[in-house]
Amino acid sequence: MKNKKIALILVGILSVTMLMGCGSKSASSDKNDKSDKTITIMAPVVAADPPVNDNQIQKKLEELTGYKVEITWVPNSSYNDKVSITMASDKVPELMVIQNKDSSTVSNVKKGAFWKLDSYLKDYPNLAKYDEQIRLNASFNGDTYGVYRKRDVIRSNVAIRKDWLDKLGLKVPTTLEEFNNVLEKFANNDPDGNGANDTTGMVIPKWPAPLNSNSPFDQMAVWFGAPNTTMIKDSKVVPDFMTDEYMKSLDYFKMLYDKNLMNKDFAVLDSNNWDDPFVNGKAGVLVDTQSRTMDKLAKKMVEKYGDDGKHGDSYVAMVGDITTSAGDHILPTTGYSGMLMVPKQSVKDEKQLKKVLDFMDKLNSKEATILLNDGIEGSYYEMKDNKFTPTKDKALLNDIAAYSQLSTNTQAFDILKVQYGNKLETDRNEIMKTGEKKAVFDPCASLISDIYAKKGAQLQNIMNDARIKYIAGQIDKDGYKAAQQQWLSTGGQEYIDELTKLYNEKIKK
């Protein structure tokens, strides 16, 4: 009897154990199933408040991709710091927005913290349709560690006071000779009609960012045939400021300065107040970007001088660049703003990586791209007679501002935008369409320099100061050449040698 009881007890224990085992297997399976269809993301939020849970865009995004999406929103002001903290923690998301190739990102790439994607992208139809030049620009020494967030390649533009052109009987300039004539007339022929000699041709601000940061100096240098940042000559890297063409651009600026065809305070004018002289009738030309011209400058002109019914194109004209004897060249952007990268700490193997890439491929469909950038028709925007009208609801606009941070748009789908139907808009579209054919790209944009990481700020200061002093007449050509020699001896030659080696090993085909 005793043995029988013991046997029954053992059978009971075995049964419970088997049930527990089955339950454990089921729970584990459920967990894996959930994990296979869930994507964890970290992204910046530019608005004061992140999107609320289960908002319309989130639900539609999950419907389009087939994945449950869990996003950690981080204030943009502290985002880069949060990236560093997160990467050093034990709770890393599967997908991270990385805003730039700063020293921390470069260090993590070198340590193998992110997946290298080159051999995988071809297997995903949407991700495979990337722009090779932009991919190269966004790469790390030619290797792809993230899916770039596509941005306009052509943004450079020359904004001109159209009302001044009309008053003086001038046409919109396209050649250097016409451009110089406009500057001289704006400076000397009383374009505002106030009877005073108080105007100048163009206005340039103090440029707080370093060389090759899309300043007017950078944009105009390529007009004269200068390279964009670097060029390759005889298999060696040559910085732009060491070329004869760049020197011609500095001579041009010096001529403008000497003849009072540009503002004398260019070395100290706050860039935040850059367009004030243009709007207030003190200068007639800005070399800037199309977005500022269309969205800010024209609006300011309408506010100051009255609605012209044309969204400002009675006050502002624009061209992409000016043709010189060197040809017709325009300065492009790198074509991207940050990227989505996959950390190895959270994505342990190829199976999980392919899940994340499958999600990103779906994220790059036309439907998902429009969703992330425009929202949902009927709530975030309306379409009437083919005209796009966005909501005015601040909370909904904040949602779009947040989710657009996830848009990579590798295929460059046309997202929905407000159409003004004016000449400024037509000109901008034409500049963007034709600009890529004459864009001057930096052949070394992808190269990561250890020397520059250590000495970049010091090297930049040397040539920044030399540029200002040369234009203002404080040093001559010999003084400028002396600055170049100082740059070389301070670490510049090491930098050139390093880039040359990297280019020939990693980029040159």
C-alpha cells in the first residue's frame, strides 16, 4: 500500500512537471513569436511632447509593415548624449536613428557595434534601390553601416531682390558678367529709391561652422571650378583651399569687398540675422538655400511689403548658381541627414537582422513614406482638386514631425507638399531637377580621419582666419600661402596622407 502511494505521488509530480514543461515551452514560443513581429526603435522628437501611444500614424504604420512598433522617443536636444548612454547599457533597441557621423558613432563602428549591411541590401527590393552617390557619402570608408535618410541633394540658391531688378530694368542674372552688373547697380543706383547711397550688392554673415559647411564661400567657390572640399589629382588628395580655382574665388570676394559690393561686416554679422539686410532694403542678394528662400525669406518680404498674391515672387527671384568661365557648377549636399543603424548588442544574429531589414524595407514603400512624412488623409491632411492641404492641429503636426525622423526614403518618392503655383516654386523645382547633373561631389565624403578627429578644429581655424584676413586685405597672397604652410605643418600633411591612403584603399575602383 505504501509503495502504491509513493507511485501515485511520483506520477502526480511527473504529470505536473510535464504540464509545467509544456506551459514553459508555450510561453517561450509565444515570446519568440512576439519578438519576431516586434521592432524596438529609438528616435529623436523635435516637438515638446512625443506622440501619444496608439496614435493614428502608429496604428497605420503597424498595419502597413506587419510589425508591432515600440518607439522610445528622446528629446532632440539631448539625443546624441542618449545614444551614447544607450549604447553603453544593457537595453539597446534593434533600430536606432543616428544623426551624424560624430566621433562617438565612428568609435562604435570601429568597435563593431553595428551591423555592416553591404551584402544584405540587395535582397530587399526597396532598400536595394538606393542612390550610389548618397550611399557612398553616408558610408564609413566605403562600407555601409546604416540606411541613409534621404534629403534634397540640391539646395544651393542665389536669392535676388526681384522688385529691385524690376525698378532698375535688370533681368535675373545667370552669368558672372550679369551677376556683377546686378551687384554694382544694387550698390550704386539707389534700388530702393530713397535717394540715399545706403545699399550694397550682397550680404554674407559670419559663418560659425568650419570650412566646407555649405557657407556662401563654399557655394560660390565651386562656381569658379574649385572642388567640393577635396579633389583627387594624380591619385593624391588635394584640399579645395590649395587649388588655383579656390584662390580665384577668394580674389573675387576680395574684389566685392574692396568695391563695397558686399557687406564690410561679413566677419562679425550674426548668421541668425543674415537676411535682415535683404528684407530691410540694405542688400539685394543672398547666396543661401532654396528652403530658406521659399519658406522664410519670401514670407518675410510679404509680411513687410504686403501680399503680392504670388507668395512673394514679386519680391524675390532665384537661380541655382552663376555660370563662370570655369563652367556651370553647383554645390550639392551629401544627400542625407543621418541614418538608421542596427546595433549588434540587441540584434544578435542574421535571422534577427533580416527581420529588422524586412521591416526597414517595408518602411521604404511609397505608402509608408507618405505616411511618415504627411500622415493620413482626412485627419492629417486633405486633398481637394489634387491640392494638398495639411492640418493646422498642432498635436497632429507634432506627430508628423516625430515620425518623419524614421523616413529614409531611399527611392526618393515624391511626398505630398503644399503647392504654391508661383514662379519661385517653378524655379526651385527646375534648379533641383537640373542641379544634380552639374553637382560637384566630394570624393572623400565617406572617409573617416583619425588625424582630423584630433586636430580638425585647430586646422579649421588656421584656414578660416586666413580666408577672412585675405578678403579684408589684412594679408596678401604670400600671407595666405604662409597660412597653408602652417596648416600643413600643424597636421594638415598627415591628414592629406591619411585621406590619400584611405581613398586609394577603400574608394578608388
